[in-house]
Amino acid sequence: MAIYFLNLKSFGRSGGSSAVSAAAYRSGERIHDERTGKTYDHADRQDVMHKEIVLPSEFADAEMGWARDRSSLWNAAESAETRKNARVAREYLVALPVELSPEQRLKLVRGFSQELSDRYGFALDFTIHAPRDFPDSDPRNFHAHLLATTREVTPNGLGAKTTLEMHDRQRYVRGLGSSIKELVHVRERWAEVTNEALREAHIDARIDHRTLAAQGIDREPRPHIPKAAFEMERHGYRNELAERLREEYRARVEARLDKSATREGAAAARPQSLEDIRREARENWLRMRQSQGYGQGQSREQAQGLEQSATAKTGHGRDDDFSR
């Protein structure tokens, strides 16, 4: 069953993260970080199904070999930032439908990556991963990492920060909406392009970027276990945070069920209203008269007369019949 998942993450100096390290790990390559002197070697990864760098369509025929080379691109991204709290890269992590073939998943990710690159003007390095070959891994966990520069890419190098990096007041001056609205747009577009891919593949499954409440689904959202806690449990260690999150989820589910049962019980025990009593009496009286004569030669005018008589006898629409 296809599921919706899109998570946006940033890599910055203040958190001690490195765009070069992130690119090397996701692509399964060995890359040297010129800024720090460290070398990140992940060439032994076996789950990398495809990796590719996407540039804005306007540069499709431009000589930009530096931007199409993973090592030079991300070293350029690191060297372009001088502030100690600078954001160096953004990542979109998306879940891919297991129902699609590898070729269809690649087409989906490549098209979405190109759309983002054209919209924001950044270079985007995407990698598609297969599910990890671990005993507890989910065999349906096909996913893609879309690692983007925070600066616009040009034939001469990285330029100004993209509009995504601007404060809302700067965006408003340019006639742009808030950054939150931009994130909502991206989330919605991922659902749309994924559903288009599923339709083209003649697959009935669909995904939805909206919350459960917005979709009209009355259930508790399943708990999100942080990666560190998940990794501990995957290696056989007990994690109190993961256990607490699951217990809180079970408690919420039980509370919802109890509330639903209480609501249904109250509805069943609620006394009939005056209108309900009138309606029930009218319907019973009509059924009785119909069983006695209607359908055995009675005319439509006679049937209508019975209904009018029933209304008068049951006081439908006349409060004074019950006020005495």
C-alpha cells in the first residue's frame, strides 16, 4: 500500500553537519571535504539504486561540469558559506511507492527533482535507495534523498541564496507567500505527481498529503519513532523513549475507543424528542391505514387524505396539541 511521507531537513554549520558528508553517505561514494580536510568513504554501500545531479532546465546545454560532479558541487557549497551558523544544504526525504517498478520510481523522482530545481534555481543531487538488508527492515522501504544547495546555481558557480532561504518579510517584498505556504505547496505537489505516476501505471493506490482529520479519517496517527531509538532497537537494545511513544499511542487509541463507546451509549439512552414522537406516531398510523386499504383500489387523492388526517391526529406541526 502506497504511503505518504515527505520530510524536509537542513544541514548547517551550527549543528556541525557537512553537506559533503551527507552527499557521500547518500550516494555511496568516497568524497574529500576540502574545508575540513576529512574524507568520507561510503563506497561499500549496496543499497544505492540510482544517483543523479539535476540542474535548472535553462542550463541543460551549458558547460557546467563542476556542478554535475558530486565532489566539486558540494565542496563549492561548503566554501560559499562563511558564517558559522550558515545553512549549507536542504534535503527532501520521500517515500517511494513499492507498487511502482524501479524505472517508474526513477521517472517519478527525476521529474519531481527537475520541478524543484526549476522552481528554486538550485542544484539538486538525488539518490534512490532500496530497503536495507537487515532482519528487521521493512522490505517496502524504497525511498529517495533529494539534497539541494541553498544557493542558486549558475554557469560561473553558486550565486545568491534561493528564495527558500529568505525571511518572510523579504519574500513579501518580492510578492511571494510565506515559507510555510511554500512547504505546503511542495508537500501537495509530491502527492500529486506520485498519484499521477500511480495512475499511469494503472495502480489504484493513492497517497494524500493532508492530515487524517482533513481527510475525514477518525483514528490516531501512528507514533513516529526517532531514528536513534529505532537503530538501538534494531540492534537488539531496549529503548525507553520508543517504548513510551508506543505506550502513549496505545493509550490514545483506547481513550478514543472509550469516548466513542460512551458517545454511542449516550445516544442510545437519550429520550426521544417531541418531533421524534410525532414522526413515529404518524408513520405507524399511516402503515396501519395502508395495510387496511391503500393498495387495494384506493386513489391517490384518498391516500393524500389519509396523510393529512395522520398529520392532524399526531399533531405534526401543531405544538398546541401537546401543550394542554
